[in-house]
Amino acid sequence: MADITRRLGWRHLRGAPTAYVRHHRGGQLLHDGPGLSFWFRALTAAISEVPVDDRELAMTFHARTADFQDVAVQATVTYRIGDPTVAAARLDFSIDPDTGVWRGTPLEQLGTLLTETAQQHALDVLAGTPLSEALVDGTAAVRERVAAGLGAEPRLPATGIEVVAVRVMALRPEPEVERALRTPAREQIQQEADRATYERRAVAVERERAIAENELASQIELARREEQLVDQRGTNARREAEEHAAADAVRAAAEAARTVRLAEAEAARSVKLGEAEAARSVTLARAEAAGAREVGEARAAAQAAWLRVHGEVDVATLHALTGTRLAENLPRIDSVTVSPDVLTGLLARLGAGERE
């Protein structure tokens, strides 16, 4: 939109570089070109502003395929006005001299022309294509057909329009049909996923089996080594026992030899001691015999002398000696009780003795 300012009944227009401006006054062309800037009077001026930049036209329409299925087509057409003079002559691009706004809707007219033309060619393509093929290859086919149709459309050059590019973003069926079409693919994907899951499980089972076999092999190897260790330990223990037994035998032999030597030494010493003791005993016996003989002889001599002495002594002396010896050999007597009978008998015996 042009920028218009007011100054004392005059108007000043300043256009953009992408806007082609045509200024007529009294049927004569005064200014013609893009990005112009000039003064004019609103009562006598007729000004048109034609955009010459690239514009995007998005369109969405429905079409029917060869199997009578409805599809929605989303496309975008890029175009520009290549001949603004022709476009200004065919369409109303005049602007209000006070506001700079278009009096009509020229861009909507161009959009309707492009949309209807593109829709016509897209419908022709999809009408002879089944839905499955249209969803697979329909995007490229529709894009090529629409681009070719717009390029061959005679009304577009006659209006000064140039088509720059055509893009078809999507061909979508109805939601129910789309879900139905997705089902086989989803089932196939699910089957592939299940197969991958089964394969992964099979690989996992195989790996677990390999791990279990490795563990079993390790356990077998450990058991074999433990068996070897037990055998080796038994061999070592047996060898150690044999060595201990041999050492004990050697020790016992040495101990026995030592004991024999000690016994022999002890026997020899005992023999020597026995001989010395026997000799000593014999000597002592001889000495004792000699002493006993001498003692006996002395006792015999003393006894003979005693008897000889007693034979020479009178009876009264013997009685006195007898009483003395009896008194020496009797036990201690604290008191003596003499009964009349005993005294009488004793006195009778004493009297008899005296008489004798």
C-alpha cells in the first residue's frame, strides 16, 4: 500500500520498490514505474498500484479418486505479476488518493483464478487414479499436472501473471479411510516388531544358553581342578605321612638304640654296683659274723661268769638278787593291797624256808 500524505490540497505519494505505480490525469499517463514518488491532486488523479513481488497462494480443496474416495489436497502456488501494465488494464488495481487503499479486491480475483485453474487440473489427475496410487504417487503427479496446466493456461499471461512454483504438500483421505488404510501397515509393522521381539528373545535365550553353558563348563572345570587338588592333597598328605613315618622310624630306631645303650650302660653299672654291693655285703656279713661271734663269745663268757658267780653265792643272796631283778622288770605300782590270806601264805612260806 502506497504512503500518501496531504499538504495544502495536494497529495504526495511515496511508493515501495515492489509496487508498480501508474498515474493518469485527464486520460494521460504522467507517472509509470516501481518505487515512484510524486505530488498530485486528488480530484484529477487516477492512480493504480500493482505489486510485482512474489506471492504465496495457499489452497485446499477436495477431489474424488477413480474408486470414488474423497481426498483433501493441500497445495501452494507461488506467482508474481510479470506485466503490471497488462494486469492494471485487466484488473482493478486503482487506489484511493486519500488513503492509498485499493478500491477493489484484485488479489482475491487473482487467487480465485489460480485456485480454480489448479483445482481443475488436480481433479482431472485424481479422477483417473485409484486412492492407493494417489496416496503413493499422487503428490508428484498432481504437482506436475498443476504446474503444466498453469503454464499452459492462456488467461494467466493475458492477465500479466507468471507462475513461479507449484508445491503440493499433502493428499489426505477421510479419517475413517485413512485409519483403514493405516491398519495393514500397522499390522505389518506390528508383525515386524513382534518378529524383531521374538528374534531378540531368541538371541537373548541363545545368549543365556551360551552363558549357562559357559557357567556349566566353568563349574565342570572347577570340579575337575578341585578333584585334582584333592588328589594332590591326598598325595601330599600320604607323602607327608610316609615321611613322618620314616622320620618316626628313624627316631624310634635312634631312641631304641639309645635306650639299648642306656640299658647296657645301666646294666653294666648295675653289675658293677651289684658286685661292689655284694662284696660290701659279704664284708659286712663277715664283719657282722665276726662281731656276732665275738659278741656271742663275750655273752657266753659273761653268762658263764654270771653263772659262776651265782653258783658261788648263797641262797639268800640269790633271793635278794631275784627280788631286785623282779623289781626292775615289774611295772610301776602305786599301791599294793595285801589280803590276810596272801599275807598268811607268804609268812608260812617264809617260815618254811627259814626252817630249811
